[in-house]
Amino acid sequence: MKRLVELLLLAAATASAEPPGGVSARIRASIQRNLGRPYAWGSSGLKSFDCSGFVFRVFEQSGLYMKRTTARKYYFSMLPASTEEEGRFATVVFFDNLKHMGIVNDGKSFYHAQSSKGTNLSEYAPYWRKLVCGYRKANP
């Protein structure tokens, strides 16, 4: 419980006082570096990705270590995002009964590794919005 409180306090401090070259900037840079790569099931880069491998690699390159695992396991190992955080950059979004995941860009779009297009930015509407099943915060 003490560790959870420490993580929540750290996350709140980071979100409210993010320096210009902070975690968000590193996440954006990592996403840009990895866009346009082909989809490959079970891959976590550097030349190809599946959805959870893309999220893993982006956060790992940004200094946020997460054990490489499946979308479903990430969902249960991460802290829930508040309604306000759901549209915030770098929140993790989950789809299709926890079979797919991506990184929120804003309330209208998200980054992910899509089997038909590789790593890309997609709009939520109309297809993806109906498949959203939850949001989580990246653990600092």
C-alpha cells in the first residue's frame, strides 16, 4: 500500500510539473522514431512490432520500464486512468476485450501497431471507439 501511495504521488507530481524535456517529450520522440514500422505478431522492435511490443518499446525508450507481456496482462498490472486522463497523451488505451492496445495521442486519436498498417496514428471514430474497453496510466 505504501508503494502504491508513493507511485500515485510521483505520478501526480510528474503530471502537474512536467519539465520541457520530461517524460512526455521522451514518449513523443520514441513514438515518432517507431512510426511506420511493419506489424509482426510477438515482436517488440526495433524493426517491427505487435501492439503490446510497440507500447513496451515506446515506454522502455522513454525510461519507463515495463515487463514485456500481453495487452491483457498490461491492463491488470497498470493503475486505472481517471475520466480526465482518458484523453491525455501517453495514457494507455485497451480495445477488443483486452486483445489490443495503444497510446493515447489526444481524445480523438491514438498510436498503435495495427496488423494491416503497422505502427501508426489512428482516429477513434467510427471503428475503434466502439472497441475501447479501458484506459490505464503508465507506471512511473
